[in-house]
Amino acid sequence: MSAIEVPASRAPIRNPGITMVEQVVAVVFLIISVKMVFFAHAKQVRQDEIEGALTELSAYAIRMEVAHKRSSSYGTEQCGSHLPARRKTFSFTCAVTRQGTAFTAYANGVDALNGYVSTVDQSGRRNTPRFRGIPPPAPAPDCWLERLDSCYRTNKLM
């Protein structure tokens, strides 16, 4: 024997698989990725709910104008048009003021969107008096807020 031979029973065992550290890194990466996707999806679902409620509120203002054209009043004690059906995360209310010559309709967040309040009145003025339970910075912008510092683009919802 010219070379040193190691008996097969004493040869080091080599496992061609991945190490425990590599497995842990892969699992941590997977967990972080899943959380990012989940939170992005939840944010998009919340945004879709808000946009849906604002679209309903806008359509309601149009129906109130039609009711006003028919009867020269937005209503007496109640608003002159049926409120939109309650959505999963929003309910709608309406208040008539000045003997039926003015109204304000509200979209109020409930459950997961509690703290969101958006309004529209007889002149078409849009306002967000509460956004995630926080009043917007003064002076309040004449729009529906997408974030505390920015408005929805008008053509986005109409």
C-alpha cells in the first residue's frame, strides 16, 4: 500500500444536505415574507372598504339632490332618500337641517374601521372629520382624506 487507506468504518460521514443554520434562516425569511404579504393585503382590503363607502356616500348625495328637485326639500325629520345599506365596515346616517334646506350625510367606520368618519353635504362639500379616530390637521381640507396628509383625487371616486 503506497497510500494510507482509512477503513470504511472509520471514514468521516458527509451529509450533502443543508445545515441547521441554513434551515433557520430560510424559516425566518419565510415568516417575514408571509407577514409582509398579510399586512399589505390587509391594508388593501381596508383601502377598498373606505373607497367603497365613499363611493356610496357620493351616490347618496346625488340621490338626495334628485329628492330635492322633486320636492324642493331634502326631507323634514328624515332625509329624503333611503340611506345606503350598511357595509361590512361602514354604516351611514343622514341629518336634515334648516327646515329641509340642508343635509349632511355620514359614513361612519365600524368594527375594524372604527374611528373613520367622512361626510358630504348639500353643496357637495366633502370632509373627513375623523381619520383613524384622529381629527385632521387644521384647517380641515375640503376633501375626503386618503391619509392624514393627502386627499383622494376627485376622479378616483366619481
